[in-house]
Amino acid sequence: TAIAEKLFPELSKMFLAEEIGRQLPSLLPESANRVEITAPELLANDIQGVVQRSNKLANRCLVSPTPASERQGVEVSWVTGGYSRNDAFGRKHD
């Protein structure tokens, strides 16, 4: 995937945003009323679009961009747990 990211950065970014939108509803417990997603600024914009198109996520998720100088991973958190994804692994925290 690293080669694809270098050759097609916009496509890679959009694929990741769409994949997060597909997977997130199944990762979230029903009790998670408020979900915070942090991601690099350009990716955060795409994730925001995906979240807004989802009936299950639009009213529950707040997407916040992280400055380019900070971590480049995506983090999703809720009161009882969370999920973080960097370039290599995704981990669910209960």
C-alpha cells in the first residue's frame, strides 16, 4: 500500500475514508452516543464527508483534524473504548 499511496495519494486517502465509514458502524457499541475521530487534516475532510452521508454516524461523530506536525494515524474514541489506526495496524480498545 505504501507504493499506491505514493503514486495515487488522493485515491489512497479517499479509499481509507470510505473504508473507515464502512467499518466504523460495526465497531461502535450501541451505547456510544458520541464518537470523536481525529485524523490528518486532508483525510479528516474526506472522513467528514463519509460521516455526513451515513445515517448511523452523522449525529454521533465529531471529526477533528490534527496538524501535519502531529501523528499521522486515525483515532476513533468513545466513552467506553476506542480504535486507532496507523499505517501498519488497527487496534480496538475496550
